[in-house]
Amino acid sequence: MAQTERYLDLPLEEVIGDRFGRYSKYIIQERALPDARDGLKPVQRRILYAMYKEGNTAEKPFRKSAKTVGNVIGNYHPHGDSSVYEAMVRMSQDWKVRNLLIDMHGNNGSVDGDPPAAMRYTEARLSKIAAQLLRDIDRDTVDYIPNFDDSENEPVVLPAMYPNLLVNGSTGISAGYATDIPPHHLGEIIDGVIMQMEKPSTTLDDLLQVVKGPDFPTGGMVQGIDGIRQAYRTGKGKVVVRAKTEVEEIRGGREQIVITEIPYEVVKSNLVKKMDELRFDKKVDGIAEVRDDTDRTGLRIVVELKKEADASAILNYLLKNTDLQVTYNFNMVAIANKAPKLMGLQALIQAYIDHQKLVFTRRAKYDLKKAQDRQHIVQGLIKAISILDEVIAMIRASKDKKDAKDNLIEKFDFTEAQAEAIVTLQLYRLTNTDITTLEEEAAELERRIHELEAILESEKKLIQVIKSSLQAIKKEFADPRRTIIKDEIEEIKINMDVLIASEDVMVTVTKEGYVKRTSIRSYTASSKEPPGMKEGDYLLGHFEINTTHTLVLFTKMGNYLYLPIHQLPDIRWKDNGQHIANIVGIDKDDEIVEAMGIESFSEEESLLFLTKNGMAKRSQLSLYQAQRYSKPLMAVKLKDDDEVISVRKTNGNQEVFIATKLGYGLWLGEDEINLVGQRAAGVKAINLKDDDEVIDATTFSIDEKVEFLIITQRGAAKKISISEFDKSSRAKRGLVMLRELKSNPHRIVACRRVASKVDTYMIQTEKGATVKLSPATFRNSDRYNNGSFIIDTTSEGSIVDIWKEITTEKSNDE
């Protein structure tokens, strides 16, 4: 054959597709998914078979695990020793497996997720119930195939005298398929199998009378009969698994929550750690201590509470926020007829029944042949004893064994098998009593043959045999149910007010989006200094507020972020806050325009939004109270390029003043803007020219003395009183606040209300220069004045930002 002919020129996609297809088939059939008949994955089956073959059974002494692992790898499973040992250990862990298949001496891991000891330290043997999986395997009950090197044969499936797949469950991930079958109660599943086997028309509702639901080795409580029913009907379904908890009274009138059973597959140490973190981070107030009191008598986690703590509220919080309650998703996939299949309860039971019928039929055929062969021999021996003297004489006259056999066959019509039995007969068997023993044996064999033939001829009798075998296993191995089943899923209601420690704190929000809360102690110790923040950043809000209240941040894109104060990071006054994006996922182009500390979301108060394109919207504050707040929520609906300029909390009868870039100012009453829903867009507040936009907007009371500081892009500033304006109505253009120039006209960049004489403003330019401005030094101007220059924009660059300096030495509400 030429060298070149050894290579095939194939497209990469075809090769990859073909190889991945083969690999997937292997993973699905030979590694990750259990067989619907015996409920075992290949590695588990090989471990059990290897131990059985070596005589490493329940009635014999334990044997080193390493010996078994070596055996499995050498004879049946050519993979890594760790994968074999891990599979072996799992079958011995009483918090993972409902009915243990392997007994192990030594450290086989723990419910805390500790690793088991190495296989050279542990010892193992088959458990008593595992023997039932392998029972009668040597009576031709299952098919065998050659192992990987054709040196031995291994079983394709085990006889499985009880429905192991449903009893012990299974979990695995393969290519394109995953499986999650929970463990069940042995007695219930056997009753279900018998019910469906005796009456094939059994419905799922009939089965649910005996099979109540999963029965986890770790106990606990399962809620949701509808989820169980759906899972048993379709193979997929969802239930809630909850820990077993009770509240105990301890000395000093305090209480503690005691957990004695945890949900299946939950790592206890992680659960305890998470509960302790909630205590440490003060996410919930009232927990004094969390400790793990588990010992040899059983699992026990104690959550000790403080004196006045509400035990039921704290328990509900823990159920919701830790793995004290988890959802279990059924996904009952198993290999049926060599292919993966999503199966309901009836399909899984039927697969097992079909397997058992085959196993018991094959066993009966094997026993029948054995009995018939023996009957033939016994008949020969009886005949030989009846003509004993002639037989002995003939054997003595023969040359050798072969000659003796030939003579017996020729002279007395014995068959080959009978002749062999006669010539190998020991002399002591020729005593007078032996004929009666043989006749008794012949009669017993006759009865046995009739019995086996009846089983093979009648399906009813076959079912009866399977039933009595299953009932015997149930009687020997069934124990009380561990998991309680509740029909309804109990909704967890959490009243956070009860759980939050009421504490006054300082909260700061910066323009760049850094937030923090600081204890009054830390604030008092360093309140002479400004709070820690990045260079160039400045405060947008600073509140003294309680942990039971809420911080609401409004963004320019019309969203709002709802932040309960107690969930804000607790950071020292001198240190930088945490960026809001780490708490709530905010769009990177979005930025905060307003921060408010809100004590209660009342219906009397409202929020007034004003946008760049001149829209105004007013909604009740109570609409903004959120239940779910892990992402930004919609505050106002904006058109394409619009942005929120100002958000004000009002009482519904305030005055509104709007300033635009081209120098128009409009004064109107808030009552002209009707209340609308939270997600609405609002109405037109000011009639803008085409290239105009709203720069600033504020609210005030009619009886207040109101003045505005106006700053233009050319670096000019002036102060103007509200008395220069006449009150107008909604959607008007407003009055001019600047004198129009032909060349390089002034345009407004900020119009801020002057709240007090001590207010100061910072103006930042393109080149990084900052100028401090005190409105108190300005005299009031009229509307046609362009103000006086305070910055040379030709040398310092144009104005990029203006903010009011917020003093933090005392509480400041603005």
C-alpha cells in the first residue's frame, strides 16, 4: 500500500463533528447517565461487580479500598484511580445515598464537604443491600460483554432485585444531557412497582397514593405536591426543600433557632458560614451567635438570638437568603434501550418491571435446565442401583474408565452423562439407604421442574415470584421515611423593619457615583475633614439618616436606584465609598443627577421630574417604593435624546422655575402638572426654540425670598431675583434673562437657586482650574444684564462643571 493512501483528505467540520459525536455517545452511554434498569452508571456497576467477584461482601471482613480500585481499573474500567475511588466513596456516604451500597471504614468525607482519606487508608466491602443488586447474577440472569482487553467478561446490567434508580437517585452531566433523580423511600417505591406490575392500567394518581415524593437521606421537608406531580408525569418539575428547624427558649428569656436537618446536597459548613456572615455584616439584626453543635449524636446548628429579637422573622430571612431552603429541580433522564430518555415515574417503574420480568424468566430457564440435567442423572443412578451387581461386574471386567462407560451405554442403555455419573460414583454411596435419598431427590426435582415450567408458561405466576422477592427485600431493608412532604409551598414574607437594627448613620453620595454609610462615631471623630473621595470628585448629597430608611438615586437616563440604607457598605468617613455599579448594575453611560434620603414613601408627597427637552412629570412618591431592586428601575419615560435635568420632592403646591440655555426663564405653578403613573412620560413644561434646552430647574414656596445665580459659558455671573419675573403658565416660552448680543452671545450653563448667604459654588474649567464663588458678594441685577466676568475663558478654557459646595460639618438638607 502506498504511503499516501494512508491519509484521508477530509473537511475539518466533518472530522470534528464525527469525533465529537462519538465522544458524546460514549459520555452519554458509558459515563455520566444511569441505566434505567439497575440505576447505575458504568463505573458504579464495575465497582460493585469487582467487589462481588473478589468476595468482598457484607459477611466477610473489610478490605483496603486501594485493592478494589486497582482491581476495577485493571479488569473493567481503564480510567483514573481518583474517578473510581470518588465513585466508590459516594456510594458509602449516608448523606448522599439513601440506601448505602458500600460500607466503608475510615474517613469517607463529611457533610461539611471535607475530602475523604486517601484510598490506602480506608477499607470497604459491599453492603447487605448491594448484594441484592447482584443476587443471582451467576444464574444467567443478565448478558455479559467482553471487558476492554477481552481478557474477561463483565455484566451489561445488574439483576437489581430492587428498583435502585428511584431508591438511591442519580445525578450527572453528560454531553447535551444532565440528570437529577432524587432518592426515594424503598418501601414506597416497591409498593408502587408491585401496584403497576399487578395492574398495568394504574394511573399516576394511584401511584401517588403510595409514592409520596422524594425521601432524602438528609431528611428535611419537601413542599409542593404540584411540582412532584408534574415531575412524575413529565420527568421535569420543581419542589422546595427546607431544613427542619425549631425555636427553643433559653435562659434569660432569649430564644434560639435550632436546625437539625438541612436540605439535600447542601454543604453544612458553607451554610453555617453564610449565616454567620449575615450576622457579621449586620444584614439582619438580632442574631447573637451562629454555631455548629453537630456531634456523634447528630446534626445540630444553633442560631442564638438577642433578647428582643423576632425569631420567626429572622428564620424567614434565613430561609430566603441562605441554603436553609433550596429548590430541587427534577430532571429524570436515564438510559433506556441504549439511548438517553426523559422519563416520568411510570416510565421508570415500567423499565424496571420489564427488566425484572426478563431477569426472573432467564433465572427460571437456567434453574429448569439445571433441574432437568440433575433429574436425568438421578434417574440413571436409581436404575444403576437397581441392577447394582451387574453394573459392578461389568465395570470390573472393563479395561479403563472409557471402556467402562462405553460398556454401560451399550449394555444397559445409559446415556453419556449417566454413565459418567455412575463410573465416578464413590463406593460409600452404594449403601442400602442411598436409594431412598435418590428417590426423594427425584420427587423434589419433579416438583421443582413443574413449578419452573408453570412460571415460564404463566405471566401471573412470574409476577407473583417477583412480588414475593420484592416484599422480602422491603421487609428486611425498609426504614422509616426521613423527609416530610407538604402539599403547598409556603410563601416567605419578610418584614425587614423588624430585622434591621435601627441606627442613625451618615450617608454620602458623590457625583462620580460612590456611596457609603458611616457610623456617627466615625463621622464625629473626623467631621472637620471632608469625606474620603477621589480627586476631582465632589459631594452630590449628604444625609444624616436611619438604617431603616432608603436612599434613592435618580439618573439622567430616567432610571432610579433603590438602596435600603442598611444594605449600603459601612465605610469609615475618611475612606472612599463603594461605586454604585458594584451594588446595582448601572449602565456605564448613565450618571446620577439627584440623591434623596427618604424616610417614608408617602402618598401626600410627589416627585417632580424636569428634562432637557422641556418635559415635566409629577408622580406620587409612594409609587417608587420597590420590592425588587437589584437593578435600575424606571422613574420616567424619556424620548430618544432626552435627559433628566432635575428631580425635586414636593408637596404638590410648590412653584417651579425653569432656566434654558438660550436665556429664557419660566415661572409656573406645580399644580399645572397633573399626577401620572411611575412609568409615564409627562407633559410639556416649557416651549423651547429649536436649538434650546433646559439647563436647570428648581422648586420653591410662594412666600420665600428667591434669588438665582446665573453663570454663562463666557465666564460671566449675575444674581437675579424671582421678582423680575411674572408668573406664567405651562408650555410658554418664558422671559429673557440675558441681553442678546450679535457676536458671541452669552449662553447659560447654570442657574442655581441661592438658598442662604453662606452658600458657595465651585466652577471648574476645561484646563482644570477651579474658582470659588460666593453669591452673597453679588448685587441683584435685572433681566437685561449679562453680569460680570469672573473667569477668563480664553486662557482657562470653557466651563465644564458647576457644583454647590456641600458642607459636612453639620447636617445639610440640600
